[in-house]
Amino acid sequence: MEFLENINWSALMTSAGIIILKLIGIIIVFLIVKAVGNKVIKKMFDRIQQRDNISPGRSLTLQSLTLNVFSYVLIFIFVVMVFQVFEYDATALLAGAGVIGLAIGFGAQGLVSDVVTGFFLLLEKQIDVGDYVTVAGFDGIVEQVGLRTTQIRGFDGTLHYVPNREITNVSNHSRGNMRALVDIGISYDDNIDKAIAILQNVCDQIAAEDENIVDGPNVLGVQALGSSDVVIRVLAKTENMQQWAVERKLRKAMKEAFDANGIEIPFPHQVYIEKKSE
């Protein structure tokens, strides 16, 4: 009880109130600086993109990385300021961070590898935000390239976080034109030359309608002789990421043209034989 009676409650409450106000002030400043900083960085890259004619994907990639670095720096400053509110020596914090960093240095090789790999991914322009890529066994669209991880959105909606050190091979499907390829089968009883002429007519019509087609489509000819059909191949060159839409359009138009001209597209048949007992 004597201990409690000797406490200067008025001074303690005043000191606690000042600390709480300082912490609230730091949090408010942190949020304001973060919001303003993010806005300034985004506007800066918008201007750089317009002025220096940088591709939107490249601009978004560098913008994402800059925001990433800005957030890390801001969080570190925030932590230092909080320690100072509690009158903890910031230099001691930095020294402690150095000791801790040295202690876990051997265990942080993966982190260093992530940062270095991420740096070279950006330097060599291997991937940009918005690119369709295959990395570390994942297919999808690049949403963010960070210091530690690269975020890839799969076509089923899943967001994959891939550590940069695991990106040893990159297949970028967003560089240059893509290929649309369609194989379609006809019956052995149908006239091949007639079928090819019909398909080429369909290809010419679609080429005139679809601006995403760069070259073709053209009928290459008989690709294979299947067990029940003669396979004819059609090939086109399209704008990037438009190959699937062009393939779907070609398949629909080909099927309709074959139906209109009485050409059969073979399909598997099943025959059931019922054995009757004598």
C-alpha cells in the first residue's frame, strides 16, 4: 500500500496521456504520408510513361516496386519514432538491428536471393505487370513484382505468391504476336479439296472481320489421318492474348460452314451387341 501511496498518479496520468497523444499523432502522420506518397508516386509514373513513352506494363512494374520500397522505408521510420516516444535510444535500436541481422544472416540467404533475383527480373525486363507468363510451374497474369515475391493471378482466379528465388526460368507469352491453331476432322467419305476450299472461304471472311488477326488464317492442308477422320489444320497469327478468341471464332464458323455444305465431322460411335441365350 505504501508503494501505491508514493506514486504520483497525476504525473503518471499526464505522462501516459502525452505518450498516447504522441502515438496517435505518429499514426495519423504515418497514414497521411503513406496516402500522399502513394498518390505522388502513381502520378510521377503516369507522367514518366507519357513523357518517355514507356509501355504501361513496364510503368506499372516500376511503380509497384517503388511503392513496395516506400512502404518498407515508411514502416521502419514509424517503428523508430515509436521507440523514441518511449525514450528508447534509436541508435541502440539500429545497433541491435545490426547484431540481429548478423545473427540471422546465414538464415536470410533466401531473402537476399529473392531481392537479387527480383532486381535482375526488372533490369533485364523479363516480365512486366500485365504479362501472361509461366514461372515456377504457374501460369497467369503478373499483378505485381516486389522485392521478395512476384504475384501471379491464375486463370481460375487464384493469386500465386512466388518467391523471386524460385523464378529460374521465365516463359513470357506476352512478347510479340501469338499463334491460333485449329485442327478439324472430316469423314473419309468427304471430298478433301472441297472441304479445304470451304475452310479457306471461312478463313477469308473472319480475316476481313477480326482486327485482332495479324496474318492468315490459312488452311495448311491435311495434318493427319486419324482412325475415323481426316484432320485438316488451319493456322493464323494474332495480336497478343487474342489467340484463344480467334480459335473459338474459327471453330464455330467452320462447324456452321460444314453443316451448310453437308460435310460430316466424325465422332465416336458405340455399338452394343446383346447376346441372347438359346
